[in-house]
Amino acid sequence: MKKLIIEVRVNEYAMRDENPNVPWTPDEIARDAAAIQAAGASILHFHARKPDGSPDHAYKAYAAVIRAIRGASDLMVHPTLGQITIQGDEARVAHIPRLAEDPRLRPEFASLDLGSTNIDIYNPEAKRFLTTNKAYVNTTETLIYLAKRFKEVGVRPVVVCWSVPFVRAMEAFFDMDLLPSPAYALLVHTGGGQFGGHPPTPAGLRAFLDVLPPGRPIEWSVSSKPGNLFPTAAQAIQLGGHVAIGVGDNPYTELGAPTNAELVRRVVEMAESYGREVATPGEARRMLGIAPR
């Protein structure tokens, strides 16, 4: 069986009220980078943050984090574009071409959410949504623009799929030669009152897999934002998929507010129990067709 690629979603826009181990600063993210690579991870996904935890979309903020990650690890780097927090196609992607100009800062990946979805969270006890206006909005025009920019600057898209329509759209982007071979797809599950993705259940994952474009080269991974990923991770490991986990997606208070490295170690133990080895960053590069740095 092929080796397991573990991506760690270290912080997203999570605050520290539920888990104090969410890294915000470059130094904190670098410490996590070293720890998660030692534990078995090969990709790090991050959101640039200010010291108070608020979003920071300045080029210098992304550059500082990537320098810190690369000073501490050999991990492949996957920065966010920003969706809810920054508007406009050019503004969302502006940092990626600038980073790509410098071989020391060029990220291996950037996110391509291949559709639109609502991400408001419902509180069943209060019988109301906590917000009513949060949506990932990606028109086809936007998606073509982003995919072309990534291709122009040599950065691989992470094809983020929140539901079946996102997965079905992959076929068109393959046809337009806007996805690499193999494509790296992230199948997003959502729990905790968020309905924007598939539920983190066997049926939720099966629905994704049933519509993967047949005959296309795809390495797929699973995440849960929010929600406990471990049941779905076990399913993905057995089916030959990969795992993307982190305290940025879910605080895992049921596990005592773990660190990102602790989550990786649990995934590795699970993979070993199924007889599956974990990929190093170098091995993951080769599996995804990405040249060595």
C-alpha cells in the first residue's frame, strides 16, 4: 500500500479559548513545524496571523512564516489565500506570485476551493445560527483565474472540495489543463453545526469518492472543519487516501486540548495499526510530482 501523506492545518483562524496550543506567530508556527515533521507530517497549511491572533494578509507576514517554517523543517508549505477575510480575486492571490519569485519562499501549494458554500454554524440548543452571512464564494470566473495564476507561477493547487459539486467540477478543470498530474484534492467534512461540507461519517466520505473523476490521477485527503476527524481518517487510511488534521480545524478538547504534533502521532499510530507507512516530506514530494527544493 502506498505511503500516507499527513498534512497539518496548524491554525486556520482558530483562537485559543478552547485550545491554547494554536500557533499564531512565525516562531510558534516554526516550533510546530519541527515537532510535526518529527511526528510524521510532510505538509504544513497555515494562515498568517498577528500577535493577537487576528488575520494578517500582508506579504511580509506570509514571508516571515515561510522563512520560519523552512528554517525549522523540510515540510512542504501550503499558505491560505483568505476568503472570508479578504475580497477580490487579485487581492486574494497577490501574495502567491510574490512569494513564488523567491526560491527560498516559493510555496509548494495554494488553495483552490472549487465552488461555493455557506459556513455559518448552527447552535441546536439556542435554535439559531451563530452567524448568518459567512460564505465561501468562488465563481467559475474566479476559479479559472486562480488556477491560471497558480500554473503561471509554478505553485500547485490544493483542490479543496466541500461537497459533491466541487468534486464533479474537477473534470472540467482537468479538461482545461488547469490541474496537475496528479491532482491533490482535500475532501472537507464538517461537524459541530456547520453544514457546508459532508458529515464526518462513512457515508460522507463515500459520497465524495463515488464522484471522483474516473481515470484521472488524484491523490485525495480528508479533513474535518470542525469535528473529530479520526473516524474518517481511519476510513481514508484503509482506502488509500491521506489525512489533513490540526488544531486549527478542531480543538479536540475531548483529547485534552492536544498540540498539532500529538494529533500527528495519533494518526501515525492509526496508520501503523493498519499496516500503512507514513511518507516523509521527500517521499510525499515524489508522490505528488513536486520537484525537490
